[in-house]
Amino acid sequence: MDWDRNDYKTEGSTHIHATCNMCKKDYDVWVEDEDYKEWLNGKMCQDAFPYLSADDRELLISGTCGPCFDDMFGE
């Protein structure tokens, strides 16, 4: 995934800007600070961010947005 790495924080949350590797569309995902730290330290994405959609988690894991993932593997 092409992360802008201009991740920035607001009080209690972290903004992650990601670009899909396939379609190059930009996405913005907001996560809780503590969850973000745990994910960076190896916690599985689905455990760190259970409140995110499956599409948002897939974008963070593989760099592929939901529509592109569905195009590649079916729904």
C-alpha cells in the first residue's frame, strides 16, 4: 500500500491516508491512537480495529481497496 505517511493525530485518534495499489484512489481512515500503536506493534488488524469495515481493514493490510479486492477475488 502506498501510505502517504502524513498520518496525523487529533485528540485521541490517528488519521491514516492510504492509496489503493490497484486503482490509485485515495482513502482516509481514522483509528483510535491506542489501537494504532497496538497494530504497529504487531496486533492483527481485525483485533486492533474491530470497528473498521472489512474494506478499510483490507486496505490497511494489503493496500487494496474493497472494490478492487472484490474485482480480483469476487465478493
